[in-house]
Amino acid sequence: MDPAFLATAIEAVVRAGDFQIAKFGTGVRVDKKGTIDLVTEVDLEVERMFRALVAERFPGHDVLAEEQGLASTGASHRWVFDPLDGTTNFAHGVPIFCASLALEIDGEAVLGAVYDPNRRELFTAEAGIGAWLNGQPLATSANATVLESMLVTGFPYHVQESPDEFLRVFGNVIRHARAVRRLGSAAIDMCWVAAGRMEGFWEASLKPWDTRAAALIVDEAGGRVTGMDGAIWDAYKGDVVATNGHIHDELLAILR
């Protein structure tokens, strides 16, 4: 793989994170995409910056990003980008957000980069090679049961329309786990699984830009990623369960 791809991914997410921090807490404009789904001027500007970077360096590549969707030419290379994962946190002054970027070649993720600018943590992965945090190898935790585990989750933006099923599942999990957290950034949630801080993550109705990079990071750190039905994970279907591997089957059974 061209080393320029990973170098560009790192440059893009770090540049995005630096811009996020520069604007954090400054009263940026916030608009609504839905009842509780927000977008800020930072989301939009960071995405514009990234699209310009790809157009300059890799003009034959496609880009799929949260705010403007897919600019498709049918290319074999597709960048999947979330310019600000954790927008609601950002808008409310909560310092848990990041930039997330993956590169797909012929539909397979080959690299991922997630940058958390508040903690200056850069998570990266290359398919078949490994995963790293600030250049140091990552490994998931060794905890073997859900009872020993700290888990993390999120709720979709349409949760207010039909909360009962999400609350049923959440209730099942808290009856079995040591603790459950809700941080507000799926990419950070999954990277913390890769880093061994959490043992597992689940969420429904996510988008590829939320999960594509972090799922590869979990996988390369020794974890396991599937759909909620236990099937091979598809970033374009929305549901995801990511764990250290040891608790995966037990967590899947609880989620059902």
C-alpha cells in the first residue's frame, strides 16, 4: 500500500482535531439536521478542508463523508470521513469528540485513523499489520466475562420515536455488566475497546463514517466486530458490536 495514504490520513485527522480545538467553546453556529441531530460550522468546514485535500493529492479517489455524502466516480479507492464525531458533545461544551477517517480499496478497509484532540490520542491501524495509539501497539483487554466488563454504548437519533426496544436492551446489559457508559462518540467508544479501556461496545443505526476506521482499529488490536445478529459486520448496515473478543458471544446473547 502506498505509504502516502496513511500519512495523508494522519495529517487529515490531526488537522481536523486542531481545528476542532481552536473552535471549541467559542460559540460556533449550530444548526439542526433533525429533532436532536445537530451540525456545526466546524463539521462543515472540516469536511470542506478534507475534500480539498483529497482532490489535490488523490483526484481519482472517491469521498464519503457525513455532511455532503458520497462524491462517487466509481473509483476503487474511497475515503470514509467523519469530520466531527461527537457533534452534540462539541455543541454542548463536552470535551469528547474526534475526527475519524478510513480508506477502502475495492470495498475493504485498509487503514483507519481516529484523532481525539482533547487527549491528543491518535489511533491508527493498517489491515493485516496492526493497530497503534500514538505509535505504540494496541491490544484489547483480557477480561473474559461480561460481569468483569466495562461496556459502552450509544443511542440513535430516532430514539425518541421508539425508545422501548433500546431501553429493553440497555436494561438487559446493565443487569449483567460491571458498568455501562455512554460517551457520545462511537469512534472513541470503539477505540477505547481497542485500547483495553472498555471490553465492549454496541449501537444500532450507525453510519459508515461513524465506525469504518474504528472497527478496523478494534480488529487489528485483537478484538472482534460483528453485527448484532453475530453475522459478518457490514459498515453500511448500521448495527455493530465490537468487543475484546473474549466476551463477544456472551454479549451477543444478552443483546438478543
